[in-house]
Amino acid sequence: MKVRTVDLNCDVGEGAGVEPELLPWVSSANVACGAHAGDDAIMADTMALARKLGVVAGAHPGFADREYFGRRELAMSAEEIGALVSGQLKALAAYGKFHYVKPHGALYNMAARDRVVADAVAQAVAAYDSTLALLGLAGGELLAAGEAAGLRVVSEVFADRGYDDDGRLLPRDAPGALIEDPAEVERRVWTMVAEGRVLSSGGQWVEIRAESVCVHGDGPHAVAFARRLREALDGGDLLVRSFVETGEEGA
């Protein structure tokens, strides 16, 4: 039987300080670029730890809105969004090589539904380095924009978030948006990965492509969720591996 792989990623470098406990359980790390959270010292430490543990690093650019942790939607032109993303990629590159890009928070959600925003992000990534992969919400506009820009795209699902009937993430303040029961998280992730579907908040089965599973690094159960998912997924005919083959030791 052919072994299938799935990536387990987490958002890190955001000041939560859980990286030493969290990174050993994941295969990819989305490192904040100092705008919505983090700073130069945190970027340097997080990138160094990822290299040491053999976890593939990716850039996690977001709106420079620390008060709202980059989770408030801001009105910006395509040119401004492109410059925002490019600047943060350059900032992170000072502390090591990264292999993919995943937008953060409100920028991620806007790029998932708005093709203009998605194109601005994807084109900025392609202009910076066309060999980078682009990680985005399963079924979202960012994946289509990335393909149009000539990038490799990777379809992402969320371990600890609820979905609506259209396969979009529920707003964080909506009932069922945040899932805190570890057993429920495990069941949902296994269904998404193994069966390619997720049960929506409206009770509908929605088709979904799960190439990478995200665990939020700032959540109170981040380490426990990551460990449980790694142990549940990594074995038999399914293995947790990064979607990036770097060919480097400690990449």
C-alpha cells in the first residue's frame, strides 16, 4: 500500500513562547515576520530552533496591526499589500531560509475570498522568489491566484476551527468557530485528511482537500493538540511530513 503523507503546520514566532514544546510535534512552522507579532530576536530564535529540529520554515506575513494581532481587516490597495508582503519576506530572510509563505489572520481570510487581494499576495511572493510554495485555505482564491502566478500551491485545513456550509472558516466570534475538545479536533482532522470532507456548522458535509493541517500556536491547547494529532496521524499508511522536500539537513 502506498503511504500517504500530510503536513502538520503551526503558527509560531508570535510571542507565545511555546516553540520549544510545540515545534517537535509539527513538520512545518509558519514564522511571524515581525509585523502582526514577533520581533527580530524572536524571528532569529524561532528560525534557529526550526533548523535545529529539522522543521521546515515558512514566512507568515500579516497586517502590521499589533493591537488586533493582525486579525482586523484593513483597507489597502493591491500595491500596498504587495509591498507589505515583500517587506516581511525580506525581514524574515535575514534570519535564515524559508520555503513557503502563508498569510496570517485577516490577510489570510481576505486572500481566501477576494481575488484582488489574493493576486496581490501571490504576485508579491512570485516576484520575491518563484520557487516558494504558497499555503492557503482549501478551495480559496489564494490557491487559484498562486497557480496563476506560477507558484506551487498547498491546500490547508484547520484542526481547531469550525467551517460554514461553503467551506470557509467561521468568524472567530461565531458559535462553534473555535474547537477546544481534543477528541473532537482529532476526529475532525482525521475525517478531513482520510475522507476529504468536513462537517459544517450547518450540519452539511463539505468536500475539502487537506494537504496541510494547521494548529494555532497561540491557542491554550496548542502543544497538546499538536502532540495528539501527530501521534494519531503519524503511522500505518499515513505519515506526517512537510510538503516541502528541502534536501537540507535541519531545514
